[in-house]
Amino acid sequence: QKEVEQNSGPLSVPEGAIASLNCTYSDRGSQSFFWYRQYSGKSPELIMFIYSNGDKEDGRFTAQLNKASQYVSLLIRDSQPSDSATYLCAVVGGSQGNLIFGKGTKLSVKP
Amino acid sequence: NAGVMQNPRHLVRRRGQEARLRCSPMKGHSHVYWYRQLPEEGLKFMVYLQKENIIDESGMPKERFSAEFPKEGPSILRIQQVVRGDSAAYFCASSPPTGWSYEQYFGPGTRLTVT
């Protein structure tokens, strides 16, 4: 059974700091990785995806992938209170593209 | 630039009734995925459809649940004889037809409450 693990948090950081969110996955063959943000009562919003080892930057967000360690992370620089949400890590579960999600890490950015 | 649309946004059903949830994918997207999010739990895959085809239904409960994506019109997730345990948020996601990226974009969801 393919699994995705995340620390449930809550992770609390002060405004302006770097928030670091981590995720591990069980299937060594996984190729595609996604980070979604979900505000309470809302739907998941795709914020980053990464397929290759290394870093991928998009604005204040950086995704990091290490396939050898089966580890993917999301860094949020200059965290804002509006970043307070649950962050979901997802990997493609099979050849048909369905996503396997972690349970999410709740991030709280304190003003 | 319409995104994924779902309706209704909220649905209340009594035990034993039927629930029908609708999903229209983003323009240009032909792949539809349904996920369920139970309270305090993660998102779980249910079914993957393309027009007129169920591609993967490995996450669907064996009984009472069915899905379709007809040639014309939205995808429909149907739950017969609902029970309290079906109360959850049901999300539809769509992805474009080409490539291997599997990026999925979610609709606003349908919150189903079974009383």
C-alpha cells in the first residue's frame, strides 16, 4: 500500500520567517509530486509540483525533492498570516494518475 | 477562465435517500477524478473517468456508489441509500488530456450531510 506521511503539526512560525514542510513517501518508483494548500472549509489549491531531484522555485515557494531519500519538502519564505492553512503533499499513486495524499500539515503564521 | 465546477455546494440527505453530485471539468480538460475527504482525515481517491469511460474505480466502495462521465454533460457521482458515514466533502478534480504531469485542479467540493 503506497503511503504519504506528513507531520500533522500544527507548525507555528512568526511572520516573515521561513516555514519548512516535510513529506515522505513509501513508493520508490513515484515520479510526480505535488503540494496543495487547503484553507479551512475550502478545496485544495495546487501551489507547486516537482518531478526532478533538486529544487524548484516559484515566488516565495521552493519545492525540494530527494528521490533517494524518498523525501519532498516545501519551503515558504517570508511567511505571511495569509499562508496559514493546511498543506497537503501528494504523489501519483499509479499509472492512471490518481493522487495519494498525506493527511496534511497545519501551518500557522503569527503576526 | 472557468475552473472546475461542482454542484450542489451543500447537500443534505436523510438516511436511505440518494445523493447526486455533479462535476464539470475545466475547459479543455477531459480527465475527471473524484476524491472524498472525511472529517479530520485526508483526501482519498475514489474514481477516475474520461468521457464515457471509467478508467480506475479502485477507490470506490463496492456497494451504493457509482460514477459516470457521459459524452455530453457533467460527471456524476451517485450514492444510493446514503448512511451517516457518507457525510463528507466530495471533491472533483480535472486534468488536461495530454502529457504525463498529472496536475489536477480541484473544484469547490460538495459537502454532503446525511441526517
